[in-house]
Amino acid sequence: MSWFDTIFADDNLSARAKTVYMYLRARAGKDGNCWPGIRTVARDLNLSESTVKRAIRELEQHGYLRRETRFRPNGGCTSNLYEIQK
């Protein structure tokens, strides 16, 4: 079963989570990693930032995504690193 079939067969995921997953999957490199900002994802998908954050939490809870918080050398936050798990 392909990742596309797997994500759509999972009845426990909301439509927003499936949409964000496909977006992140499309942005990920061969290593399965990507790092778009929440604002960028929201703008590109025409969703609110809150909706994107909820979708990412849902994907983490169901094992589709791992998020790593990243920081600049001066201690400020930068975009998260997302690692596709499935």
C-alpha cells in the first residue's frame, strides 16, 4: 500500500491533517525532512495558522510526523523540522 493509500484509508485522521500531510510530504526531500513555517503552510493551503497547528499535532499523535523545534544561534525560534514517518 502506498503512502497515498495509507493516509486516505486512515479514518482516524481529519481532512485538515491529510491535507497538511500531503503538503509536507510534497515539500520533503528524499530524506523525508522539510522545514516550512506554519505561516507558509497556512498561506499555501488557504488555512488558518491554528488549523495547521492542530493538523500537525494530530499527525504527530498518529505517528505520521515527527517535529523538531529548531533555534537560531541567538536563541530565537526558527521554523520546525518535520520528519515524515510513514
